[in-house]
Amino acid sequence: MEKIFQIAAVTLIGVAAFFLWKGNNDAMFISAVAGAVCFFLSIRFQVGERLKQRKNEVSEIETTKEHG
């Protein structure tokens, strides 16, 4: 899911640059904001995945300590 948001962020920033070049500031602003939102959503999904991995690692360590 994070890759989809990363691709969308890069695409939207490219679209924003095009609108800036064309002089359409309203469309540029909207595209840039949407690109930033996609970027931060991709970061959120990365952090969420890391937290799941750490939680699983901690639960495995606790399980081995209880049975060890």
C-alpha cells in the first residue's frame, strides 16, 4: 500500500510542477497538497508496518522466555 502512495505522491508533485510551469497556481496548489498527503500516508503505512514487526518480535521473545 505504501508503494501506491509513493507513486501517487511523485506523480502529483510532477503534475504540480507542470501546472506551475503553465501558470495555473490553483491547480498547482491542489496537486502539491494532494502529493504531500500521499507522501505522509506512505510514511504512516511504513511506520505501521514497522510497529507490527516490532510487536511480533517482542511477543516471540516473551513467549520463548516463558517456555524457556
